[in-house]
Amino acid sequence: MNDSLGTYLHDHLAGSTYAIDLVEALRDQYVGESLGQFAATLLIEIKADRDTLRQLAERIGDGSSELKEMAAWMAEKVSRFKLSSGGADGLGTFEALEFLALGIHGKLALWRALSAVTDIDGRLHGMDFEHLAERAKSQHQAVESRRLEVARITFRPETSGLAASS
């Protein structure tokens, strides 16, 4: 049986694999700095969410794709290379935070969608989607705040040359 819900959950599971690898890269690149500590704290929550999602995906069944997870892994490796090419004020860091903000927004949409269909799919009973959605909102706000801090550094105008004479 083809189960759209199972496919949907496994798609998000593949995305969570990518997000975890990316947050680990941020943690490792910025060890001893506030961004590294932020990433380490965020990583704990994202792993907990991934574990919840994995348990739910196993309960639902169908939709698993090792190819999806491999593609997410490969995409993360490319992002890790880009991330390592700049410092804390680099475009790679900004884009990593932007990806995380978008991914967390997607996770919030996931929890809301699952909450909306809980009453018609008994396999979803017993899940606290409201709590998961609230945690996603909190994560998104924290990542978005960091992203905007990095944007102010990354995109500041040059103080010499053409920018100064304009």
C-alpha cells in the first residue's frame, strides 16, 4: 500500500538528517564561541525532534528511502564545504542559518499538519503536536535572531573604495 503520510514523514526525516549534520558543523566550526554553544544547544532539541519523527515514521511505515537520506547527506557535505570557506561573518554561515530557519519553519508546518489530521488517523494518537509546534516556534525565533545578527555583519557595506565614495 502506498501511504502518503509515510512518504511525507520520511521526507521530513531526510531533511532532519541534513539539519543535524549542518548544526554539528556549526557547533564544531565555532567551538568556544557563542555560535558554537548556540548550535550545541539547538542540536539537542533537533535530535529529540528527529527521534520523535523517526518513531512516528516507524509507526506509520511505508515511505522510507535510503536514497532521500543519502541525497540529504551529500547536500550537507557540500554545505559543510561552503560553511568552512568563511568565518563567523561569512556568507556560508549566514546561508547555513538561513537553511536552518527555513527547515525549522517546515518542521513547524509538519507538526501543524499532523495535528490537523490526528482525528482522522488513529496512528497519530498520543502525540503532543502542540508541544512540538511550540518548540519549533521557539527554535525558529532563536535561529532567525542569529541569522539576522550574521546578516548585519555579512552584508555591511565596505568602508573603502567605491562604497565610500558613493
